[in-house]
Amino acid sequence: MISLLPLPQSVSFSDGLFVLRAGMAVEACTELERVATWLTTAVGRAGVPLTPVSAGEESRANRAVGVRLTVAEDLPAEAYRLDVDANGIGISGGDEAGVFYGAQALLQLLPERVFRSAAVADVESMSVPFSQIRDEPRFGWRGVLLDVARHFMPKHDLLRFIDLMAMHRLNLLHLHLTDDQGWRVEIVSRPRLTEIGGWRVESQVGPPPHSPANGRPHGGFYTQDDIREIVAYARQRFIEIVPEIDIPGHSRAAIAAYPELGIGVGDDASATPAPAVATTWGVHAEVLNLEDSTVQFFRDVFTEIMDLFPSAYIGLGGDECPTDLWREDARTQELMRARGIATEDGAREWFVEQIAEHIIARGRRPYGWDELLEGTPPPGTVVASWRGMRGALAGVRRGYDVVACPDDKAYLDYRQSDDPDEPIPFGALLSLRDTYSFEPIPADATPEEARRVLGGQANLWTEHMDSPRTVDYYAYPRLCAIAEVLWSRRRATFEAFSARLDDHLRRLDALGVEYRRPTGPLPWQRRPEVEGQPLTAEQHAEHVAALVSGIAV
Ligand code: TNX
């Protein structure tokens, strides 16, 4: 039996094999040309060259049709049907994306060598068991956050990351592009953001505050053409990229580049030197000031971002914004009085609102962290619940659409086991089993409230992932579990999931993914020199409860 992952709504196999041979046609209507080309390329490079042909085209007459791709009016968006019998392989989808997901499922029915980049056997055919699959996703927001700010991911590796997402039918990449430790996207009108903000002199190795630094510069950024390329590449794989520019906290890289955005930096006697791009992790005190010019600066930044990213959602952060500098700064207090802002928390809400309104005015939806619910974000704002599920419940009750990414189920920077060899143990224990128990709908939500849960996402914060190889280790196989939770309309037992995963890992092997082995880290995946800072479940729960107490449910 073949293991499919994510688990389809229904699947049945029957006796018999269809043999897909070199030279066979992949027949598709014009609307499905992109998917036909994608499938032909995937199977072709693994050694079975197929030929895409238009449905009804003459040239089809002299070719056996191996695969037929069609759009089916009776299926909803993203749903597909896959039928394999003696006549060949038929994939129909409710839309182009549905057909693409059917094609992804087909690859899993083929021998795992289809996931290699070139032929490894002198056989120009692959056999497919007779089968029937009916499938449709549970959620429309099947996301992953990738933090390219803490550690930059080179473009080539990001494209590979997108391919792996598509294989798991994840459809939304939340790109965390800016933070205290780096600014990773070119902004043409403000070049210093990447010239200065795009690199730091060294990095902390291990959890803050006490881990040592490595003395090694780190940097990198995507040019606007890189971004256009990445967005188009993702779109071909039915993945929407949602950019995030984090304001008004997590802004030290921007302030390092343009000190006039910060607090207490000026030419009077009280001026302090501009901060450098942060070299340590954790929450930093530097925040944006409340000047009109600073708001305008970020309106301009978001305008360029919205021109680059066609996404319906635009991330503005809003998380972890310390208010001490605002409280202590006379000019900020003066601005607060002038703007009728009573408290420093109100100052954060005010700043977020200036940018949120700018996003809404351009027909997009603001997207930010659950700290936004400590205030009242504009209607239409989408809230990501990260400090457990409290933000998700509070959000839906107040009429907001939410995305679930509770840290205790979906933070893939947390340690995968209690094994003393686990690299840089950090946060609570988040095993594969834990990720598979992730449930995006808050337990107490009514059916109407549940409809406001757009879906969920895993978050890959990269403080402790200094290379794409390490991202592989933290992401896989836990991301396989989360992908299944977000896609599948039925939940298997963890044991049944694990059994399918064993087969699925052979696919990841063929692709060269350096996932965490079920037996633990390989010797070179360990970091014995870094102490880490594991928390027990109790310590972690206490920590989160204190953080999230500002949100009323
Ligand atoms: C909290 S989640 C953060 C990130 C860190 C992460 C580490 C969120 C909105 N903020 O800045 O990288 O914890 O686990």
C-alpha cells in the first residue's frame, strides 16, 4: 500500500497497474497548461519524458494519453479527484490549484525516484496502482512563517523551501522580512535599509541573554527583482507570499539605517548614539518614534511592499513592543499629548493604525500578531494567535478573522525532544506528536466563530537556524504533521500518521531534505558547544500566561 501525506479525504486502491511510459501525452486544456508543464517537468527530469498536448489537438491522435487534466465544475476550489485505471490517469480539479494538488498526489503514487532530479535507473516508465482519490482541504490558510531576518535564506534555498511547501500542499508563505537583527528587502526609496540594515557584525549563538557571540558578520537581502521572481515562482505553485514588515517594535535594523526613526537620537544634548543592527536575540528596547515623518517613511515602505507583493494580506507585526523608551522620552510624551494618546500602549495602537489604514486604503488587509487585540485594530484585520490559542478565541469573538499558530503546537524553533543531543534546546518541548495534535479551531468557539478561523501556520523563527540545512532539521518532519493537520478533513491517529510518514521520509530522502531522523540528530546535526535554555511545560505555560494576560476573552 502506498502512503499518502497529507491524508486524502478518501482513497481506495484496486488490483492492477497503469504504466506511464516515455513519450505519452499529458493532455490539458489551455487553462491547465501551467500545471501540465509543471507535471511534465517533474516526471521528465526523473527519467520519464512526457509531452504536454492541448485537449482536442490533432497531434494527440498518434500518442497514447498517459494523464488527462481537466477542470470539473462540480468540485470546489482546491479540491481534486484522481482516478487511475487501465485507460490512464485522470486528474480533475475544482480549479487550477485543485488540479495541481491532484498532480502532487500523483507523484506520491509513483516510485519515490520521481522526487530525484535526474534518472537513477535505465527505465523509461513508472507504474501507478489503480486507485481512486477524492480530496479537498480543510482550511484555506495553510501557512508557514519563515524568518529570513534573523538568518537570511539565500534566494536559491528559498525557492527550494517553496517547492517543499507545495509538495505538502501548504499554500501561504509568511515571509518575516525585517527585525532588530536585519532588514532583508530592497526599498528603492530608502536604500540604507539594506545597505546598513541588511547586515550585522556578528550573531549570538544560543538563547538570549547570556549566550556568546560568534564574531562573524552575517547579512543578505532580496532585491526587488529577486522578490518579483520569488513571488512568481511561488504563484506557479499556488502559494501566496504574505510579506511582513514588523513595526513599531522589532525595528532596530531600520533605526540603525535611519537614526531619525528612533528615540532620543538627534542633535540636541540629550541625543544618544544610533544603535547598530542587533547582534543578540530577544526583545529589544528600540522602537520607532511617533513623528509624522516616521509614519510617512513607513507608508512609503509599505507602498513599495504592496507594489511588490500582490497578496491580499500585508503583515505589519505589532508584536513585542516595549514602551519604556516612549515613557521616558519628553518629545514622545509631547507628541502623545498633541495626538490625544493617553498611554504608551495607546501609542503602539496609534502607530499600527496609521499603517493599517494605509494598507486598507490600497484594498489589502492588515495582518498582525495577537498583541493587536490589546487594542482595537480596524475591521478586516487578520490576527495571528501565537501566545497559545487565547488570541484566536478572543479574535473570533470580536469578529476578526484569525490564523492559529499557537507556540506550544506550531513553533518549530522549539526543541523536538528531551534528548540531551537535541541542538540548541530552546522553549518548551514540541515533539512530532505534539505538532500532530495541533487543532486550529479554539475549543470553545461556536460554529459561527469557527468559520472565522482562516487556518493555521507553523512558525520557523531562525535565531537558532543559521543555515538552510538547519532549517531542514527543525522544519521536517514536524512540518509534514502540520501540513496534514491543515489539509486533511479527517485526523488519523498519531500511530497511523507515523506509519505513513516512514514511507514519506523516503521521498524526502530522494529530495535531499536533511530532516530530523526518528532516532534523533545525526552527529553533525548536534551543537554540543551551545548550552541552550529548555523550559519545562509548566515553566513555559507560566511564561505565556503572563505574556498574554492583556487580551480579554
Ligand atoms: C517570539 S512570535 C517572537 C519572535 C521570536 C520567537 C522565538 C512573535 C510575534 N515574536 O520574534 O523569534 O518568539 O520563539
